[in-house]
Amino acid sequence: MRIELLHIDGCPNTGPAESRLREAVASAGLDGVAEVGTRLLSTPDDAGAAFFAGSPTFLLDGADLFPGADRTTDLACRVYPTDAGLAGAPTVDQLRAALLAATRQR
């Protein structure tokens, strides 16, 4: 299983998103089961070659963990609804829930 964080250069949410993702993977018991990585998208062609819906985008085996956003080739930011309002990255709890739901469907 491959979990990938897609991001753009200069995205202020990349650091928090990666930290939260790694915490969610660990708390979901997926350490050692899932390969976690990041991918920098530098051009619209890079974005078009992946399922990219803005930075950061979280993929599990190529599928968006938070479906519903439109794909884009724009090197732009993405926002996520959280209990505290819109944010530049989902919470650890949201990521853990998305990971567990996606792995149950596999």
C-alpha cells in the first residue's frame, strides 16, 4: 500500500500535512504496512499526470483520500473542512479516519 502526499513548492501546508499524515499512519496501525512518501509537483504537466486536487493532496494507491475535489493542473493550494473551519490540511483524526475507511474498502 502506498500513501503519497502531493504538494507544490512553497506550499505553507506541506510541513503540517506531512507531520499529520505520519502521525495518522502510526495511530491507524499502518506503520510497516504502508509506504509513505511525498511528491513535489513543479509544473502543470506534473499535476496533470497525477490525481492532484491542490496542495496538499493525499493519495492511497493513487486514489484521493478526500474525494469530491476536482482534479486540477493548477499549481494551487487546497483547503479542507475541519471542525475549526477551513484549513490548509486535514486534522490527524480526519486523516486517520480516511485511511481506515480506505483500507477497509480494499
